[in-house]
Amino acid sequence: MTIKLITIGKTDNKQLTSLIDDYIKRLGYYIKFSLDIIPDIKNSKNLSEVQQKQKEGELILKKISTTDTLILLDENGKQFDSVDFSSYLQKHMNSGIKQLVFVVGGPYGFSEDVYKKSNGKLSLSKMTFSHQMIRLFFIEQLYRGFTILRNEPYHHK
């Protein structure tokens, strides 16, 4: 199985980018992982929220194949602690799927078409985080999940 994270817009902060790159490198010891960054929509200030979500949704759906399992990082999604999230990852690996795709939407969330295509929703917190920071938090949790599955000392309970 491979894991892909799709995001909208680049990370401007070099320190965040450095941390993200570090955790991506660490993840490589456990699983094939890729970060797919969709460029920001041009002239988004001239679009309504619905129009912006629609345009972003079209770009997201172009990155998804019919065999992918699509999980949206959404504030209304299911929440896990780190140990339960590692079990969630293990269940997906055991299911035989080829690619597990997580998506961080744009500032207004996802279009209806993306919600319809998704196989589930996951929330990292009830709090709101910047779209740039959530990338780091999520990739770190992926890494933590794999260290938990391997009984490595990174996670302390």
C-alpha cells in the first residue's frame, strides 16, 4: 500500500517545509508516501466560496484514481487518539487497497463532488489549524502511527 497526501497551495514557511520534509523522509522507512501539492486557484478573490470549492474539487478529483481509498481531513470527521489511528492505518493496510489518499482541502473545505467520492472523513482536532500547519501535524501522526505499529519508542503512553 502507498499513502498520498493531497493539499491545496504551497507551504510558504521554510521552517514548516523543513519539518515536513524531515517527517516525509522518516516515513520512507515504513511506507511509500507522497505529498501532492495542488497550486492555489488563480484569481480566487473573484470567486465565491462555492466556486472556489468547485474548482479545487475538480483539481483534487483529477488526482484520484478509481481504485484509491479517499479520506478527507475534515473538521466533522472521526477523531482518533494516536494508538487508535495506528490501528486505523493497519486495517487499511490489511484490506489490500493499493493507495490510501488523504486530502487537506482549501480554506472553505470540499465541494459536494469530493464529499460524494470520499470513503470517509478524519478530523485531527476540534480546533482550527492553518492549512500549512495541518500538513505537518498529519504527516507527523502518520509517522507516529507507524512507530506505534512497530513498537518503537517514539510514542509514549
